[in-house]
Amino acid sequence: MMNATTMGYGVRARERMPFAWDLVTLGLVAALLLVGLVMVTSASMSVAAKEFGDPFYFLERQFGFGLCGVALAWLVTRVPAEKWDRYSLALLLTGLALLLLVLIPGLGAKINGARRWMRVGPMNFQVSELTRVLVLTWVCSYCVRKRAELEQTFAGLMKPVGLLGVAGVLLLAEPDFGATTVLFATGFAVLFVAGARLRYVLILVSAVAAVFTILALTSTYRLKRLTVFLHPWDDPFNSGFQLTQSLIAIGRGGWFGVGLGSSIQKLFYLPEAHTDFIFAVLAEELGLIGVIGVLALFVALVWRAFQIARMASQAGLKFQSYLALAFGMWVGVQAVVNIGVNMGALPTKGLTLPLLSYGRSSLIVSLGWLGVLLRIYHEVKCTSRSAVMRVPGGAR
């Protein structure tokens, strides 16, 4: 464990040292982005040509969103992680305010029966994507500031869980059940790793699961989705159409797929083929081998985020450690949920596949959060170097 003098020296040294880029993370994200661009193009060409007269309409925009996200990621790498910790409360309040504003008619845009978007210039921005990051940032900060209380008392765990509950209620009002699920799963994981007692976590997880079950069973909209998920073939041409078409696409892929660009299901059979159900098109065109390759990239990215979290913890950077852990959990949970929905293992949630699916808000926010992870890696490396330099007889 580093002493205060060493830590202080490390903070000052970070700004003087060349930026330490994590080439492993960059390589994994670049690979996922490249696969995403290829699959978005393949899955959307027919729809884009019919609706916009340009088969590359969605590719051009996805590429533009990716550039915006990369620029945002670079800007975020310039921001010391301590600032996210220091201003976590302000960020939390901003996120909750956005969730409230999007529910106001005239401010929030209503699309497909859900009010999740705000108009920002020429584009709609899904505020839940950003708000989840801001809420989790506050949770990570709380785990550092109130560590003893979190470890020893049930009340210490209830405070952040109550905050997650407030955010969850606002998300459900949109409604956005999928985002709520990912937020709670990631938040509980961070709280548990930060030291919350297992029995308290299990009690609250059970309570939250019971609440989610009640919400699903008492809402006609959610109950219908649950029924379709369990028995999609009972109504394959109406309520079960999207899921059955997704299952057909995955089944057609076999071992090696039908070939890139040769999907049949994307030809106006599978709705949202380039967004929520891009995995089904990928499975159809690239087969099991392609699916395994993409899953390996996601597993490697999540594992790398966990490695960075462990490195930050060992360097005494607790807030950075929890934030890196939150990034890894978010990517993993959302990927699992999206793929589970495509395969009929989970009810339809309306969640994108991180870094692959077409989407403005999701891609830009994901890359922005990636910038935070890269900044954490840089600070870990700089802290480690400065610690060596401060050791008597060490390198200078």
C-alpha cells in the first residue's frame, strides 16, 4: 500500500508523463467496432436502399457516430479520474434531471410508445445511456467515501440501493426495463466487490427480483413480452414474429454461416436487424465460428477491464478500481442480455449490443466511457512508475 506522500507525488507526476495507452483495450475495441461497421452495413443495406435511396445510409452515420465517440473518448482521457470522484454528486443530479426532463411532453421525444429520447440538434439522444454512467460514477464514489459504513451496516448498503431505485423508477416510467436491469446488475456487483456483506446483498437482490417480477406480471405490455418469450411459435406472424425470425436467422447460420451479405432474414423479415437484433444477422452470415469470435472479443474486453480494476486497486486507486469494474460489468451484462434476447433465452428488452449495434447514443456513450477506462490505465501506470522512482535506490 502506498503512503500519502507517494500517492501525492503520483498525482502530480501523471501530468508530466507521456500518456500510457492500453493497446490491449484499444485493439479489442477496434476489432468490435470494425465488426460492427461491417455487420451494420450488411444488415441495413436493403432497408436503407428502400427507405432512403442510399444502401450505405446507416453505415455513413454509424461511422460518423464512431468518430464522435472516438473524439469524446480522447477528450475524456485528458480528465483526471479524481474530478469524476469530486463532482460525482453533481453528475448524479444531472443524470436524474435528464431522466425527469425526458418524461416531459415537448422535451422528450416519443418513439414506438417509449419516451426515452431528447432532441439534441438534428438527432435524438437516449438519455438513459448517459444517465447510467453518471449514476454508477456516484455509486463508485460512495463506495470509497462510505466504505466502512457499507461494509458494516445494512443502512450503508441501502443508501446507494435507494438511489438506484429512484433512477430505476424514472427509467421504468419511460419505459426502459432493459436499462433498469443492467443498471441494477452493475450497481449490485460494484457494491458487493466494494465490501457490502453477502447476506445483505442477497436480501436486496431477492427483493429487487421480486419487484421486477411483480412489475412484469402486472403490466400488460411486459406480460405480453414475457408470454411471447416463452411461446414465440404460438403466434409467429404477430407478437412472436421478431423472435421467431431471429431464431430462424441463427438456425440458418450453422457452423460457418451463409456468407457475409447473404442473409435472408435481414430482407424485411427481421425487424430492427441493424440495431437490437444485429447478433442474429451476424450468426446467420458468419455462423457459429463468427459468433464464437465475437463472444471471445467481448469476454476479452470484460476481462481486461477487470484486470485494470485489479491493477488500480493494488495501486491504491480505489475509486478508479470500482469505475473500471463498473465498465466491465456494464459491457458484459448488456452483451449477455442482448444476445440472450436474440436467442430467445430472455424476454425482449430493447437493448443494443455494445459497440456493434447501430445507434447514436449507445455508441458515443460507450466510447466515452472507454476513455475513462483508458485514463484509469494511464493513472495506474503513472502511479506505479512514480512509486518506483520514490523508492530509495530505485530508478530515477
